[in-house]
Amino acid sequence: MNIFRFAGDMTHLISILVLLLKIYATKSCSGISLKTQELYALVFLTRYLDLFTDFISVYNTVMKLVFIASSLAIVWCMRMHRAVRRTYDKELDTFRHYFLIAACFLLSLILNEKFTFQEIFWAFSIYLEAVAILPQLVLLQRSGNVDNLTGQYVFFLGAYRAFYILNWIYRYITEPHFSRWIACVSGIVQTALYADFFYYYFISWKNNAKLQLPA
Amino acid sequence: DPQPEVHDEL
């Protein structure tokens, strides 16, 4: 494992911890899209089916279990926790995420590494992860104001994507047979979706001002 | 028929 991959995994983990911190400390999930969180839970559940069939390393197994458990915990909190549920911006979170699920599933039936149950769900999870942030970005755009922890949550998620691209470049150079086109192309699409957010994040950071997205 | 590589990333 190279340093970029590790940094990517850690920023991914930090983003989830920041989100959990926001929900537990403020008992509020305002500004957080439940639809994006449900998509991430589905991403992890379908991608890590290999927990039962392939063992890579203790690190991989533990991280997979942490990602599954934390994403389910966040969805549970936003749906079931009485105080947290009240703060959910339901009327702003109207992205039709079922279309994303259907489109990604169709694509995974056509474009996969092998036409098997596990490989189709793996491809599905990669495609779905690439677009899962969309409901969250739409919600932020609509509400305009972004609180600090929510801004940092999306920032760390974007950093995770950026580190994974560096990881692929590194692996492409150092490993003779490295070719993961499905993951790489989807990853680049996913990172590009953050570009706009990053621009405004850095502007606000440079001016030491509150993060605001244009309407 | 090439086998897919093991998915070793998260």
C-alpha cells in the first residue's frame, strides 16, 4: 500500500468521523443529505460482499467493517433518533436518488469486469459512489449557508478522492499490470463533481470567511 | 479469458 492510498483511506475515515461528530455533538443533521448517506450505505454493502469470499489483509477487513457500520449508524440516526430527525432538511433534500440507483445498476450490467453476481455488484458500487455526493451538493447549493463541520465533511470526502487518483497514478507507474479502468474513470468523474465545491471552499478559507455557495 | 483482479482497494 502506498502513501497516497493510505492518505485517501484516512481522509475518507476522517470525513465519516467529522460527520458522526457533527451529529452527536450538535444533535443535528441540518445540511446533511439523508439520500447521499443512504447511497453510501448501499455502496459499502454491495462493494464489500467480498468480505465473505476474499481476504486481503486485516487492515482491509477492519476498514470495510468500519465503513459499513458507520454508514448504517448515520442512516439510522437520521431516520430514527428523535432529536436528530427533527433537524433533517427534508424539504431541501429532494434529489431523486432512485434514478441514480437504477441507472448505475443498468450500467453495471453492461460494463463490468466479469458477468458474475459479485463483479456486477462491485461495478454497481463503484458507479454509485461516483454520483452519491450529488444529493448532498444539491442540498448545500439550495441551503446556501454551510456550517463548518458540514463543509469539512465534504472537504475531506473530496480529499479522499484526490488522494485515490494520486494512488492510481503511482500504481500505474510502479505496477506492471495495473489497469483498473472502471474504478479510475469513475473515480475521476467523482472527483470532478467536487471541483466546484472545492473552489468555493478555498475562496472562503483564503478570505477567512464563512463558506457560502452561490444560489 | 482473463480473470478480474482481486479488488484490493476500499
